[in-house]
Amino acid sequence: MAVRVILDSNFLFVPLQFQIDIFEEIRELLGGKVEFIVLSTTIEELRKLVKKGGEKLSRQAAFALKMADKCRIFEVERLSGESNDDVIVRVAKKFKCAVATNDRTLKRMLRNMGVAVIYVRGKSRLEMEGTVNNV
């Protein structure tokens, strides 16, 4: 069975920022089959950045959307008062997914909920906190 990994918007910038092949690196890190997931709320966030971000941020967001094309888009609804991070935490817990993010606040929230977190370490490699068994 494939391990499900939700990719946060900032993680989709990683190939551009650090020249890391996130898909291959995550497969190696988890040692097997991976189902890469991007939430529909993340796609919305990236589309807003393409339209309203500065020149550099717009370019990065457009690149991130291309990366998202390689993933399964998971349609989710934002509940009243939920931030993007809240949606990711809720979905990760409900569907037992690991989460790939570099966002410190989100990483802390996920760790506190017992969700495995994949992140960039030293600008050159990926690391995971937690185990995919207890996501």
C-alpha cells in the first residue's frame, strides 16, 4: 500500500529553491510507493499568488502549480474559520497522511498531533520526523 504524503504549498517551491527532486527524495526516504497529494485549498492559495504575488513569487507559484500537476488533487472544503494549515492538519489526521512542509508553525502543529513530517534539512536533503506507521 502506498504511503500518502500531503505537499504543502511551500514544499512545492523546494525544487526551484534548493534543486531537490522532492518526488524521488520522498520515495527514497519512505522506501517505497508514495501517493503524492495536494489539497484543493493549496491549489487555490497558489493561484492567488500567481495573480497577486510579486514578480518572483508569481513565478515560483506558477512553478509550484506545475509540480502539483504530478500529484493527486484532493478536493476538500475549508470549514468556517480554518486556515490552510488547519485544513492540512485535519485532512492528514483523518486520512492518515504524512505531510511535507517547511512551515515551522505547521510542523509544530503536526508533531503535536503525532503526524509524520517531511522537511528540508541543510538546504540539500529531506528528513522526516515521526513514522509513517503512526500518521
